Amino acid sequence: MLSIKNLHVSYGGIKALRGVDVQVPDGKIVTLIGANGAGKSTLLRTISGLVKAESGSVEFGGTELTGMKIDKICSQGIALSPEGRHVFADLTVKENLSIGAYLRKDKAEIEKDLQWVYSLFPRLKERNWQYAGTLSGGEQQMLAVGRALMSRPKLLMMDEPSLGLAPLIVQQIFDIIKEINKAGVTILLIEQNANMALKIADKAYVLETGSIVLEGSGEELLQNESVREAYLGKKK
């Protein structure tokens, strides 16, 4: 579905991505792990068109995305749930969700998707009238994911969905990620909680200082000694 080849991105004179190759097969969960500053968020922002690639290729369903405008990329079926949630604090939960469907015209299907989001996140349905800025951190994360789903994406990119959340909420978020994937949505996940991310990943990559240094199935990387020591806190 998504094919990234030899991708280079720079911020001024700083190389953020150095020849990155990533494949995201249709219907799978693919995870990227790595330290802060490794280039993970830059990769998602480049796919989304928020950051311009210096060179390389980003293809989605055979269509080249590099150089394409952000709204056109979104219309291809790609949505981003960003790090830090970035909900519209002065709008209600329902208004935030409606913004996620702003490119769509199929009102009946939009309503069906709204009810699906509410089934995934019952708390959002309970609080659909409430201003997003008054929600808890976990509720705001649910809203950010729900808003992305309202565009009916083929590929959902998630940037640190568990950041700053209590362990119980983290487990709920990962259970919901699996449910979204079972519904046919391909997932590209960036996550500091490497243990949880690798457990649900069909395929995983380790990104360090802008380069892919390791790849394999989620289970393979869970068992890899260098990954266990660097990202799972387990000594050899």
C-alpha cells in the first residue's frame, strides 16, 4: 500500500532522514520505534505533505505523493493522528469529529462513521456536547484518533498515541488500534512504548539518527537482544 524508497529530508543543514526505506502492506500494522529525535515524526509529516522531501519516493497505492498538496494527500485516503493530540479546544467533541470529515460529501456515510467512532470510544458519545479543551488527556487522545477516522482513511498514521497517558488508558488505546485494524484500516504507528507497539505489529522498523537500522516482524524485534536492551529496558 505505502512504499517509501531512499527518502531524504533535511531541516536547513541538518539531515533528518537519510535514505529511509519503509514498506507498509495493505491491512497490516507497521510500527516504527526509536529514540526522540530519530526522525520518526518527520517521516509521518513528510508522508502527509507537511514537510517537503529533499529526494526519494513516497508512493501510496501506486501514486507518487512527493510534491502533492496536503489536501490531495488526505483525499488519497491517508489520515494523521498527530503527537500531542491537537484537538480544537474551543469546539465540542462532535464538532471536532465533524472537522475530520470536512473533505467528504456523503452525509449518510458520515453519520455511519460517526456512530462507528462512538462505538469505539463510548466516552466521546457521552461527552459529544463537551468542549474538547475540558476533556482529560486520554479523552483528547481518543478524540484525535476519532477525528482522523472520520476521513474514512485507508491508512491511519498515529504519532505517539499513548504519550502521557495512564497505563489503563494506554491498554485501551492499543486494544482500539487492533479493532481499527480489524475493520480494514492499515496502521502506521510511532510509539515510545516499544513493548506494546511491537506486540501488535505485523512488521516493525528501528529508526536511529534518520536511518533504518533494523527491521523484522514485531515478534522478531521483541526477541532481538539489542532492541530489548535499548528500547525495552531488558539487559542481555
